Amino acid sequence: MSFNAKSITCAYDLRQDRLNLLFNDANQAQLSGLMTRQFLKELLTQLPDWLMQQQAAHGMSQSVEQQRAINAFRHQMSQQHIPVSYEKKIVDRQIESFLIHSITLTKNKVASENNHQRIKLEFLDGTQTIRTAIVFTIEQLHKLIGEILKQVRNWDLIDPWSIDNDRLLAVVNAKNDLMH
């Protein structure tokens, strides 16, 4: 049986040069997942395309450039509007930990009560065993990625949702021109 997480706390471990994801369940039990720089880099190359496929499956028909702009906007909005608590987690006991080897993302067929699409993230170890799972809205997933990127800002990563304002304005103007 895998650990059913309700929240994630992320912190950079300088000694190991890894991202530590501390999963917390409803009973305050904890499990630690370690993520390498290379794994996160690979995840960031695949996640934007996966999210765009989910939009396309929802009947949204925009160009790739328009989808990127919409996702960049959605990412920025989630950073500003999804609440997060910044509290120090004091760990006073040995917590089981594992190296995150892969993550599967599955879109839930049923949206949440406020019609937000829900995504199940399953974190697997090197034996491809699901160690923990958590369900987020797309906005919460964007917020998590934003918080992770803050923790590892010294790594050589590129935020896949950063978009310069000129490109965003051009895409918005192109869309507006089509509407006239």
C-alpha cells in the first residue's frame, strides 16, 4: 500500500545536492522523496507538453504558441493566487526516504466541486513501486512546480512557463485579431 499524501513540503538539501519532498498524510505521518537535478530537468521538459495535451483533450483548440502563452499565464496566476504556508518542518525522528525514479500523472475523469481538473501524481522508486500519491488541481500543480523552482534556483534549470512579454503580447494580439 502506498503512502497517501495530503501535502508536500519541499526543501533543497545542499549536502546531497537533491530536492527533498516531504510528503505528509492526514495523520501527520511523513515520507521523504529525494529528487535529483537530472530527474527534475527531464520532468520540466515533458510536463508542459503533457498539460497542453490535457487542454486539447478538453476541446480547447488553439495553436501551440497560444497554448504556451495560456499555460505561462496560468502558471503565473497560480504563483500569485494559490496559498502556500512557509513553515519550518521540524523532523525529530528518522523518516523513511526513497529516491524518486519516476512520476506518473493521471487526469481524473471527474473534476473537483468547483470544476477544476484534478491530476493524480504517483511518485515511484527505482523498482517502479508507487511509494506515494497525491491529487492536485492543475493550478496547484503549477504552484508546486513554482515552489520547487524557487528551492533549486541555483540549478541550471529553465522554467518552461517563463515567456517574455513581447511574445505573450504578440500571441494575445494575434488571438484578438482573429476575433475581429
